[in-house]
Amino acid sequence: MKNLTRKNSTTVRYIDLFAGIGGFRYAMKDDYFDTTELEPVSFPKLKPSTKTISIRLPEMMLDSIKILANKRDVPYQSLIKTYLQEKIDREFHAKPA
């Protein structure tokens, strides 16, 4: 939490909400709220943040994925994420031979 003083001497506190999920900041004036008893909170049901990547796939593979996604009535990128997550889960839970 940062304290900043403006020209008129009003202290404004900037509280980082959702730190790590975008760093949203909210300003509160001390004369409106008692900020001494604030406690950190967590939001476990928020969707994890995503990062845009670029990946090159053979055209035939992408066409096949799009056909499968169309049959399931889901966006093809969501289907790719599902397939990747399933493979990751299998790899992490696989027993060593």
C-alpha cells in the first residue's frame, strides 16, 4: 500500500487489489474509510490470467482441429487448450516406468 499526499494535503492510499492478476489499484481517501484494519483477501474462483502466444501448426492439423471443434460446438482455440491441459495432466500424473 502506498501513501501519496496531494497539493491540498489529503492523504490518498493506493491499495493493490488482485495483485498478480493485473495489479488493479484503487485509491481511497483516509477521511472516508478507516484503512488501518484492512485485511488481504483472495479470490480463488477467478479465472487465471492468460498470455497470448503464437504457434505454427501444419494447415492440415489446424483444419482437423477446427472440424473437431465444430462437431463439439466449441471454439477451436478452447479445444486446443483442453487437449493441452489433458496431456499436461497425464504427464504430471504418469507413474515412472
